[in-house]
Amino acid sequence: MTEPVLYIRGSTQLLSFETMPEELLDDLKAIIDLSDEMLAELHKHLTEAEGFLDPRVLLATIQGVVKDQNTTKAVRRVLRNISPSQVERMVTSLDEKSKEKGFPFDQAQLKRLKKILKELIRPYPSLVRFQKAERLAKITGQQLEMVELICDLRPIFDENRKNVEGVMPYTRLHIVATGEDGLPNAFEVELTHQQVIDLAEKAEKAKSKLGALRQSIKTWLPGGLPDLPLTRIPRKGSSDV
């Protein structure tokens, strides 16, 4: 499962620190430990990164600088969850919240946190490129959740509907996709024997074309393909239906 990302819609004000998710507070507390040297190294490596800074590559890049595993993951979540355009609003909100009871940072920590946010969260080209790929993967079509080919036998009864005089084999294609509202949409179609064969042949041709495209991309695109469910080669597996 991919790492969840926090999206904020509507009001641009941050939640009160009394109701802010503990995970976000923990991440903000963790990144305070980043030294100036670490920030400079992170900025250098993230800026110079080629290809796509997908979650896996992003984690490895950060881990090369920040050795602590928990801090590494916190930095990745902060980079994934907070865009450069949100930094100024977040800094302003932190100043406002610092006057509230229960604010988890003292003034020295707050000053350090604001400095780190401004220096860490920037529009790194490879990260921006991956975020564009993520958006394209979601807006260019409905996401497939499940596809099944169900083979069965349909009985043929006599006139009195009491005795089975024969059977007819058939195949049902069952597809479930995620709709625009985020809910699953399902539909089914009946396939003839010939259509099943045609579908299998087209799938084999598609596999061959995808392999050729992936191989060609390696020769001219730095870093290869973005690591997304849409482009990832899945592990071999099958349904038990």
C-alpha cells in the first residue's frame, strides 16, 4: 500500500494543534533535529536528482543524508504532504498557534522549525515531475480495481422446466473501476469463445508493446519510468475465481 498523503481543501488555515493528527506533530518534531549541514546536503541531492523522485527513490535519497530511519520517513512525509506554496501560510499559522495553550514547541524550537520548513520544502524538479505523473495517472482514466473472467455452464431445460436437457458454456467478463466519486463501478459483459481468444491475443500483444516501450524509454529518459501503480510491473499472481 502506498504511503497516505494529507490533502487540505477549503480553508487554508491549519488545524489547531489540539486537533492536529499526532503523525503530523511527530513529523514536525522529528525534522527539528536536522542540522544545517543536513539541510544543505538534502537540498543538493534533491535538486540534482534526475528522473522521478517517487516515494522509494525519495526515501533512499533522504536516507543517504539522514541516517535515522524515523527522521528519514518524517522528512519524506513532510516533502510529500506540504507543497512549497503552502510554506508561508504554514509559517504564519505556526506563529499564530504559538500563542495557544498546549503549543508543543518553545520559541527556540519554533524559530528552528520555521527555518527548516523554508529551506527544506522547495520545488525540486524531480519531485515536481513525479507529482505531475501522479496527477496524470489519476485524471486520464478510471482506475481499474478488479477484472475477472468467470467461466460457467448455463442449463437448458425441457418445456416443463423440470429436466435439464443440455448445457451451454459461457464466459462473463466482470470489471470493477473507481468512479469519479471515488466509489466502485462494476459492469459485466458476456464473451463468446472467440472473443475470449481475441482478448488473450490482444493482451499478449499489449505485453509485447509495453516491454518494447519500457526498453526504449531506458535509452533516452533519465531515471526511467515513474514508480506508480500505472507503470509498475506487478508481481505474478492470479485470482482464485
